[in-house]
Amino acid sequence: MTTAAFITPAAPTGREGDPAPYFRRAFEASAALQRATLRITAIGVVEPWLNGARVGDEVLAPGWTSYRHRLAVSSHDVTELVREGENVVGAIVGEGWALGRLGWEHRRNHYSERPALWAVLVLEYPDRVETVATDAAFRTSFGAIRSSSIYDGEVVDARLEPAGWSEPGFDDASWTAVEPFDWPAEALFEPTAEPIRRVEELAPVSIETSPSGRTVVDFGQNISGWVRFTVHAASGDVITLRHAETLTDGELDLETIRTAKATDVYTARGGDAETFEPRFTFHGFRYVEVDGWPGELAADDLRAVVVHSDMTRTGWFETSNPLVNRLHENVVWSMRDNFVGVPTDCPQRDERLGWTGDLNAFAPTAAFLYDVRGVLGSWLDDLAAEQREKGFVPWVVPDVLSTPSSPTALWSDVAVSLPWVLYQEYGDLEILRRAYPSMTTFIRSVEPSLDEHGLWSTGFQYGDWLDPDAPSDNPAGGKTDRHLVASAYLCKTTRELAETAALLGEHADAAHFSALADRVRAAFRREYVTEAGRIVNETATAYALAIVFGILEPDERRHAGDQLAKLVAKAGFTISTGFAGTPLVTDALSSTGHLDEAYALLTETRCPSFLYPVTMGATTIWERWDSIRPDGTINPSGMTSLNHYALGAVASWLHRIVGGIEAVEPGYRRVRIAPQPGGGLTSANTRHESVHGEIAVAWQIAGAEVTLEVTVPDGVEAEVVLPLHPDAATAVVGGGAHSWRYELPAVSRPEYSMDTMLNVLAADPVVWRDVTEVFAKHLPGIPIDGTAPEAAAMSLSIVLGYIPGASDELRADLERAVTDSNTEGALA
């Protein structure tokens, strides 16, 4: 890179509430200029200007990386902006992630005490190259941006903007000198991740007056970004925008943003119409409270601007069920909102950190929905850089925590599993080769911690984080033994690393890690698996991990699937798993012959369930299933983000099992097309833009007929398993469009009544879900168990006989639950 100095204002700045510094320098350009390129970065967030024009369409550059190791430099072609004679290059630097408050510990200046600018303008002529670089010739001052905070928002006084500051002829005599700023030049790098951009704009869906008389704008969708408005106002008028995810009793509810102010304040210049749009902050919001607006606020006056890393969309999914479709849309929106440079846990509150566990759980879904090679490849480079310096994989990347991160399953082992997921998606061995030192370093750091049998049985673990049954003040205190979770994940990651080593030709490592994988699997089986295949810690998460991670033998696996199905039914098909188990439980069910139970789990609407937030109006995935409780109040736990993608990891199952697209070889060189209809769905359409081209699957059930349409890219082989085919037919096809049409096999459903034994009803996921919903409605807190031994001798009629004063409504609802299923059909 061309030599240039980092520069900073000579006056102290970088403290909380300090204004953003403006930088400018005049230079001369000659005729016959062939090309001009501006390369720029900052300690803070930079907005470049040239001759009065904003340069480029990136926002929040250079994004957030592990700055002292990796600081991205943006490049812009500015040839059309340079003129013969005098020119001016300028920049404004907001505090951004480098200086501002980050994390719930309320600490700031994690990377620097002061903002700084680095820039090189390269002017190419036929006979020479000239450069204009940041140096002592730059001048600096302050302007309209009085403060800028990622969490708290932006304060702008338009009256203080120095008109023409980035244009020739401006008098900068009152501006002050800059001074050099020390920063490691080796940290500068050319970015591989897509830049953060304005991606979409949303118009208000309503403007209402709240009960307290405040003006509240609803944009209809929870987003990351900001609001742009245009206003005619008098000089000195102050307009305040306060952002939030939800309303309670018609008023802005700030519980989910915690201490983040999420407030933008604009003081008008006065005169002609003026437009305000923040530049150095972003908010997670659906609702905006507007204060100080002169006159009546109209929908055309403002827009919500959606802001995130400008990744390419690669995956789409839709079914005949509107609630499932909204669930999937919520997953997509939560991913978009949390990929603002860094894959974060949430975009709204005083956190927004790159939590490794959230991403690890969600990675297969992310790689299907968007091309994440750029963003996640860069993030893995940050992880490796932090790991090399600190000796551990941080729980958040970039790491701003005040304490070291001990090795933990699902969190730290993202160093192994994320490169493996990306390799499966894109088929590029370079992904594994680049990550290999980090992958091996992590597993080698865990290996000495194993006990004499090979169990990961000591040390802190997050376990099945946010199990719905965990105490609200202890999200790690779920039902599943946290060291069982750790040992199960170690079975997975040691096997992934062994296969990675083999692929890369690291034969000694492959042998070592393969032996380690065998050892930890044997240790898990010895400690946690009975001879018949039951898991001693009988929770849905424990069974899901053992089944999906290949820890069980075939006979054990079948028995474990049966036990898991019973547990899921016993919970009334509501969710009983946290971060570790939720991404896997539907797979564990469907892969062991319990597809109906998986669909019953998917389509349940009672809290906690996948669809409960949808029924409550959610437009993104929540951190907790009951972040908003059935009575409309916010869960008081303090961890109630309404925009957390981790629990949306079920979308991977939707893509593969409902949609039917699954890679057989890395990069989708060979695929399996095997949709498995159920849950009352009559159609599904799934598309994925793989590295070899688009793969599309559409199935539909109309009356007694099934149609299947498949599109396969050239050069790709697909094994097609025809769904619900009477002969279980399969076909192998190559590139092109293919279609099948055939009759459904005749299926008869058993008829149930109030005298049917409970164990029989419990064996049918559809009817048992309906029965448990009735009991939850009329007798909350009183469980009904269809798997207990006495269930074989008890019917609903007998059960009602034990309930004093059983209401006629309870009896009627139970009769409806069992008899309606008699006519729902085979696919219900």
C-alpha cells in the first residue's frame, strides 16, 4: 500500500459526546488525468468527500474488524469528480466501534482514545502518477455532527455545518492543524467482505398518536438502519427521533434496547427544505417516536432505510402455510438486520456483538440464504487474529469483553464448525486451508482438558443456552447437563477436523484427530448412553445431539428417536430446547422416522413454539420464545431482543426436509432432492443459487395428485426421491428442468373417540397436539402424559371422570380434538 500517515486533530477528541472531526486538504490536478482512485479508512467511521460530493455508496466504513490486526481500506474510482486546477479531498470521522461504547459493561474507547484518518488519492497521468496522502497539510475542524454513537444515536445541528467545506475556495484559515497518529501499518488490508450499504427503503404503514399524545410511526417491519426525513422548519427547530422494536399499550417500549438511547436529534438550519439522514449510527427498530415536527407529519416526509452488508441473496422458500412463510421471512430479516459488517446477536440494544454461539448455530441457514463467503470469511480472519494474540477463541469476535473467554462448546468451536459449513456450501478447499491453523489450535487447546475417559467434563459451559425451562436469571441453567452438551459437540468438531486434515493432506493430523474423535465418542457413549440407546439425561436436546452428531449406533438411534418423540409429545409439541438443541431437534425427529412429530413441533402456535411469535405479530426472530408474553408485556428478564437470528436455525431443516434441497457433495456438485411433505402443507417452493447455478424444487398436492418440478444446473447430478410416491420411486437426473406427476397412495386414518386409549392418541402427533392444547387451555399446569404405563388403560372419558366439575366446554373441546382428526386426511 502507498505510504501515508494516520492523522488526528491536534485538539483532544474521542471522548463521549465529542463532535465528529472534519478533515480537508486542497490539491492541484492537471489536464489529461486518466484515472483517480481514493483509498481511505479511519479509526472510527469515515465518510469521504471530494469537491463537494459524497464519495461512494458505502456506509459505516470501514465496518468493524479486529482493528489493530485488520483495518479495511476502501477504494473508490473518483475520476469523474476530479477537475483540472484546484480540488479538495475531505472526510468526516464519527466515533463508530473504535471509540464508542460497546457491550453491556458501558466501556468505550476499546481500540483508541482518538479518531484518526488515513487516505491516499492516486492520480494517474499518461506519464506519471501523483499521490495526495494524509499528512500535515490537512486541516481539521468541527461541523454539524455534534456527537455520534452506535448505541445512542446521532446529534446534528445543521446551523453549524461549514458550507462548502469540501469544495475549492473555502476559507479554512480558522481550521487547525492535524498531528500524526500511531497505528500499525501492517493492519491495513483490502476488504474481501461486501460493504455495508443502504439496501432498501420502507414507507410508514401508519402514523398514530399514542395515548400520551406522542407521534409514533410504524414501518411495519423490524429492521436495522435509520430514518431519513425531509422537513421545512425554522432555524433552531429541534426534531427528535427515538427508535424501538415494539409498543406496549400504544407507547414506545424501550425494554428491549436496554441502555441504548437509540435517539437521533436534528436541529434545523431553516429556510429551504432540508433532509436529515444519520451517517455514523444505526438502530434496530420498527417504531419511531417523532417529537418536535413542525406541522403535521405525513407518510411522504420520511422513510426507514434498511442498512446491512450488501450480500447476494441465494436462498428462497415458501409453502402453502402463511404462518410458516412468515417464520421464514422473519429468519431472513433477522439475518439481514444482524449482518451489519459483523454477524451480531442483535442490532438494537447495548450489545450488538459478534457472539460466536449465535452464528455457529445459524451458519448452515446463513450459507443457504446469502453468499456469506465475504462477510464470514473476513470474520474468521478476525477470529484467527484474536486467537493468535490471546491464546483463545473469544466468545465475541471482535473481542471487547473485559475477561478472557474459556473454551466452550457451540461458542468457541465455531473456529472448527464454521469453516466446515462454508466448505460444505461452496466446495472450496481454500476455506479450510486458510482456517486450518485456527481449527487445529482450538481442538488442541481442549484436548488437555479432557478427563481420563475422554470427556469434556470440567470448566465453564453455556450449555443449552436459553432453554425455555431455565431460570430467567440463569439462561445457562437448562435441563440438559452442560458437560453432556460440551462432550457431544466435541464429538462433532473432532470428526470435522479429522476430515479437514484428510482433505488437506495433513495425514499425521488426520490420524491423530480421527483417534481423538473415536476416543471422545466412546467416552460420551460410556457416560451417557445406555445399552438400549437411551440418554441418561433424558431431554430433547440430549437426544437431538446424540442422534444428529452420529454418536449412536443404528439400533440405538432408532430407540433414541422413539424416546425423543415421546418427550416432544409430552411437552405438547412446544419447544423445550435452547441454542444447542433447537437447530437439531426437527432433524433428529425426521431422520429417525418421526416426521409427523417434527411437523407438529414446527406448526405448534402455543408459547413456546416456532410459530408463537408469528401469531404475536413478530417480523423477526426473538431471543426468547416469550420475549413478548401472551398478555402483551415484555419478558422482564433483561434479555428480550426481538431480533436474534440464532433460534431461526430451524430454517435449515425447512430448506432440506420440507423444501427438499440437500448437498450430497461439498459445493452441491451432487445433490439429493427429497422433499418430505407433512404438517398439512399442500405445497412448497425452494430455490438455492449454488456455486454451480440455481437448484429449484417445487412440489404440490392437489386432491389425490402430486406434482414435482425440479431444476438442476448443468454439471450437477441429482438423486430425486419422489415424495409420497406409491412405489417409493427415485430417479437420477442431470442438468435441466424435470417434472413428475402421479397419484397419491390410498391412506386411511384411524378413527378416534373419547374412549380411545391415551397411548393410542399420543402415538398420533396431530391429534395429541390438539388434545394437549385443550388441556393447556382449560387446565393450565396440569400435565397429561400419553406415554406413561397407565396411558394404555385410560381414555379421555376416564380422565374426565377424575376431574371434579369438568366443564361441558372442556368435554366439547376434547371431543372436537379427537373427532376432527378423523376427517383431516393423511397429510394433516
